[in-house]
Amino acid sequence: MREFRSHLNQYLLTSRPVAITRHGETVGYYIPTRHHAEKSELDELKQAALQLEKLLKSHGITENELLTEFRALRKRHTK
């Protein structure tokens, strides 16, 4: 119980359930209600963004042009 309280900030950032014990016996569980992105997931997203940026640059396409094309395609497919 004491360990759970002292490490609460860490547990709030994880997406895994935690068993809470007192004197070696499980007295409860902490089950996160939302999934928080893990550091590895954020790193992968950053890498994907860098790759997309390089790809756009190599083809001479701006972010605004990509966004405009995306919106036009989405508009056609939602009708």
C-alpha cells in the first residue's frame, strides 16, 4: 500500500493494471481507464513523421498540398 502511494505518479502513466498488496495479501487493483501512449509508441510516431517529411520533400510536396488533397479525397468518400 505504501509503495503504491509513493509511486502513484508512475502508475498513472502506465496502461497496465497493478495489484495493491498489504502485508503480502492483495487488497485491491488499480486498473487504468485510459490507454496512455508508451514512450516507444511516441518514438515510433516521431520516426514516422520524419520519414513522411523526407518523402514529401523528395517529391516536392508541401504539407498544405498534402492536407488539401487529403481533405478532397475524404470529402469524396464520405458522400
